[in-house]
Amino acid sequence: MRYRIVHTTDYHYEVPVQTARHLLHLAPRGCPWQHVEAHTLSVVPEPTDLGDGEDVFGNPMARVELAGPHEHLHVASEVFLRVEPRPWHQDVAPKTPWESIRDALCYHAEPLTDAFVEAQRVLFESPGVRVKRELEAYAAPSFAPRRSLIDATRNLMQRIHHEFRYDPEATEVGTTVIEVLQNKHGVCQDFAHLMIACLRSQGLAARYVSGYLRTDPPPGQPRLVGADASHAWVAVFFPDAGWIEFDPTNNCLADERHIVLGWGRDFGDVSPIRGVIQGGGEHTLKVAVTVTPLDDEHSEPGPHAADGRPQ
């Protein structure tokens, strides 16, 4: 699938912001199955300084500095890219027991391969994903002795999908995983954090994937501009197969509908826009995302649950 993605963010401040510095994760990451053809970024007012680079996880990132007073910030990102089927869709057959993978991820005296070093970075709790006994207890029924990791992870994803209610009004960015577990509702960010916490509680490596989800309007209805949203899902480390992505919000493996911006330990590592401002007072935020397939003749009905929370 080829896509055009437009992501706009508008901040309106109660009083002028004097200076501001922002980090932007709005450029999609290049992957073996995802090819970025073009990306343009527009910032108003014109930045004092604008630089590109990568974060510690290898995700594309822009640094924006605004040294003059401003009451409004407008950021627009436009992307053209192509997404192919993930390689694991051809043969998802790793049957290694999950305990074997857990043990392999433990500390050993011999040097680790690069793949295991990368997995170690998302093996432990992080600021947005605390690992508690309650999460280990919730995960336990999925991780029966000698069960394969692929089957255990699929079962955990299915349980979260069926037992938790999607509700964009139920949580905030700072809602903890324990609160989500107790209240049984949230959005895709919450379900991804919950699933990651459960996996890490079992000694497994799981990372947070930030991106977009192609959704489709009802038959006969036009695609609405700005009606899409950011999305989040989970990638789990399989030593023999690499990273396999699971979407607990939609109870599926990631496919051509899932467009990757970047990945990290949790949402805080790959927030689309975050920063520090001086002044501003109260503010209003408006976010609009439009994901447009460029070859609609291949369109099929897709999932409809993306993160309704502004980001």
C-alpha cells in the first residue's frame, strides 16, 4: 500500500510563549517493509533553529527552537510512503517455549549479539511502563509452562482485546498501567502499555511502537479529512524471527495498515511532539491526522479503533 499522511498540530496559548524548544517524532522510520518516499515538515512561526537527527533508538527526530514571542504554534508533517507485508506474515512459526526465550534474555557472561543487546533495552520497566505483581498475575494465565511464545503472546493480546473496553474519554496521557488494569478501559496507548508491562513481567522484551493506522469509512461514505489519529501497538522479540508486532486494540498482527513512526520503551520516548516552553499560560491543542491510501482499488474494510487522544 502507498499512503499520503498529513499530521497537523496547533497550539493556541493564553499568553505569549517567550521561548520554546520541541522534539518532534513525525518522520516515519525506514524499515525493511516500509519505504519513505518523501517527508516535509512545516513550522509556524519560523523556527530560530531547526535540525534533524536520530534519537537513541534510531528513530528520525527533529529539534525545533523558537526564540521569539508567539501565541500560536502550527506544525504540519506530510509524508508519502509505501508499506509492504511484514516478513512474519509469510511464516509465523517460531515454536520455542517462552521460558527458553526468557532465560536467553537473562544476563550471561558470554558476549551478547547485537539483536540481544537491542532487546535488553526494552526488557525492564520504564517511566511509562511499571512492572508490578498485579501485572505478572494478570499475564500468568497466558504463559502456561512450555507454551510457545507466539501462542502465549497471541493469547495475551486476545484477552486484552476482549476484556478491556475502548473509551477515548476514560484515560489521560499520565494514566498508569495499574489504573488501566483496574478500570478495564482506555485507548490504544493504554492497551499497548498494559501488554508491554505484562510481557516484561514475564522477563520478555517488548517495545512500544508509535505510528498511524489506516482506517476505512463505511461503504459509500467519503474519507473524512483529519478524522484519523495516532496509533500504538507492541513489538515482541523472537530470537529466531526478530520483532513481531501485535495490536491489542484490534486483536491482530501488524500489517500494511500499520504505519510506523518509531519505537522505544514507552510513549514518552516517541511522543509526536514534546518540549519545554517559557510562558504561554493555559493552552488549547488541536490535532488532525489524515491517512489517505493512494491505491484505493485495493482497499478493504479495516479496523476503526485508533487513539482518540490528542497527541
